Amino acid sequence: MDDYSLDEFRRRWQEELAQAQAPKKRRRPEAAERRARRPENEMNDVPFFDIQLPYELAINIFQYLDRKELGRCAQVSKTWKVIAEDEVLWYRLCQQEGHLPDSSISDYSCWKLIFQECRAKEHMLRTNWKNRKGAVSELEHVPDTVLCDVHSHDGVVIAGYTSGDVRVWDTRTWDYVAPFLESEDEEDEPGMQPNVSFVRINSSLAVAAYEDGFLNIWDLRTGKYPVHRFEHDARIQALALSQDDATVATASAFDVVMLSPNEEGYWQIAAEFEVPKLVQYLEIVPETRRYPVAVAAAGDLMYLLKAEDSARTLLYAHGPPVTCLDVSANQVAFGVQGLGWVYEGSKILVYSLEAGRRLLKLGNVLRDFTCVNLSDSPPNLMVSGNMDGRHPVQHISFSSHSLITANVPYQTVMRNADLDSFTTHRRHRGLIRAYEFAVDQLAFQSPLPVCRSSCDAMATHYYDLALAFPYNHV
């Protein structure tokens, strides 16, 4: 350790020594667990500079060290090595770095080894992300129809089509036999239902909005038929579904409606807002406890919608209209149009929901951002998609080991059936892909066509996806 670390170390040791000399209190439960896990031949007193300290006091001092400092301390003596490799210390390090957050200390016998394995896996995944290595699969397309919208949650994908069909895949099992969710009107003939405008999914619900203003809500745990059907007077312009509860939000004309079930399970309107502008993008803020909160983008304005309050302006995008939106518990990320590549390219702005101030400005690309994933991405990472001349990347969902993308065409007009080939399907009917990065990168000879590591490069090619590491540029 350097001089500063040693001085800090001694200061904390003196504080712990003073506490040890104070009247003893009842031992905490974890102290008894440490004694039970300690080697039988270990000394009760630990040599600490020019004095002897109790083992428990030494452990309390070592808990302030990081993994590198613990490794240095393990080289001092055999006794210090025993302390530096104590299971409690390495279990705490795993928890602090987000490895196996739901586990308890008794789940594994060697937490130092678990810590090393988790870091190695994380390093492999980051290497594969940046080098574009992994496996890719294309989800089966519905014949004779065009993809309208795609959404995903925790590896489960939902898609809506011009035929009115709604389909669900589970990419976590690599079993791509995708069931269809049925409409409430069983008499509707195939292909006669209105186009699907938007689809959303979470761990228990699936939602679809149709061109005629109807909204279907399915409970994935009970069956393939809707549990609720809601009708708007006008076309639904935006749809949102909470990630962690049963709250649905829709924007139609100048109204935003929040729906949720009551204690008996009957769906009802939880809140209703009137917004001065037409809403193009809508997201529900997670982890808001009692009252649902939503963020709506309308032109160059962003509105904060709270169930117990009226709509208020969250921020102003200063000119360029918003092109995509995503929210987390504390932040909102959205894309804004560029002013022409000669002046300034399109960007993604990240704002604090609480303070309403800008935290980051990312990207400077020629084409508009069409989707951004903030809520599902790992810490300090963000993934985004751009538009091209044919069909943009309209959905992206990113986790620690996988990526789901969807290219949705601008036009929903069917092409000539005689031209139904892979190229036609790719360009005019939409495409859904699932990428898996937790694979042996030597098993693939060519890189995946995604995930450039720089978020500032000018995009000049089609099907452009960018994995941004924002804190590399701060």
C-alpha cells in the first residue's frame, strides 16, 4: 500500500481499537458465523504492527480494503493471509460489485473463487461486446404480413403485425416455437383484424394497441385470451407498460390514460391527463411505489405525469424534436434530431428525473436515433439504434449477456408475393434478431454486425447499431 493508504489504515485501526476497549456489547449474529467458518488451527490474537488484536477486530479493519489491497495484505504473513481470505470479506466484495446479489454467504464455500469467476465472465462478455463476437438467431417471421412493432422484457419478445397477429417468443430457452395471443373476437377471420400499432410486455402482462383504437391486455400466467379490453375514441399514438407492476399507459389525441387493476382484479382508470401537444413517446418510470409516474415526449417538450398531480413540463429539448425515449428509476434518456450533418448530428441526452438537469450528451451521428435502452442496460452502459433509408432499428433490449434488436419498416404495405425472398423479407417485412454474447468467441469466424465501441463515430451504413460506453468519454 502507498503512504496515504497506510496512514488511513492505521487511523481506522486506532478507531477500532478504541471501540474494542469500550464495554463489550452482545456479539452480532455474523460474528458467530465468522468464528464457525474460521480454521481450527487459527490464532485468536492477530499480530498487528506492534500489538496483538482479536480476530474479530482485525476482520472489521480489513473490510475497508478492496480486492487489490486484500491481495497485498495476504502476502504479509500466514496470519494476515488467513484474514485476507476470510469468506465474509469476499462475500461483501461480491455484493458490492453486483455479483450474485440474491445469494447468501452460506451458498458457496469459497467466495474468493466465486468473485474471480464472476469477474472473468464479466471480462469475457465485455470483450465479446467490443469485438462483436457471439451467436445470432433470427426469429421466425409471420408469413404474408409486415412487422409493425416489437418489445421485449428479460429475454421474452413480443411482436405485432399488419394481420393483427400478436406473437411471443422466449429467447432464454432457445426454443423459438412462438405462440400467438388471441383476440377477444374469435369470429374475426385471419388477416381481417386491424393492424397492430404497438406491443409491450413485462414479466406477467402483454399489451397490444390496434389501429382502430382498441387495447388488449393479456395475463401471460392465465392463458392466451385477453383479460381486459379497452377502447379509445381516436387512434392510440403511444403505449407504455410498467416493468415491475400492472400499470398500462396510453396516449390518444391529447389525452394520456393510466390503467391498473384494483384489489379484485378489475381494470380501471388510475389517472388521466390532458397534454397540450400530441404525445409521440411514452414510458412509465419504474420503482415509483404508491402512485404511477410516466414521462411523455411531445415534439421538443418532455412532460412528467404523476397520478396524484397534473401534468407538468419536465424539460425542454431546445428546438430539435425527440426521436426516441427510455427511462430508469432516476434518469431519462432520449434522442434528438440533428441540425444537418454540416452543423450538428443527432444526439442522445441523459437527464436526471429528480433535478431536471442534463447529465450526459452522447453521439453525433448523421442519422436519427430511433431507439435507446437505458433501463435494461448494465451500469455505465447504454445501447442505441439508428434509422436508415428502409427500416430503422425500432427496438433494442440489452442485458449482461444478450441483445435483442428489431428492424421495423416504415411502410406496412405488402410487396409482390413472387418477390418473397430473404432480401425482400429483410428490407420490407421486418426482422427480429437475438444475439448471445456468452459463447466461445473462437467458435465463430466472422463478427456480429453490431456493437461498435465508439458512440461518437458518424454512421454511414445501414442497419446501424451502436453499443455506447458513456463513461469512457467523461
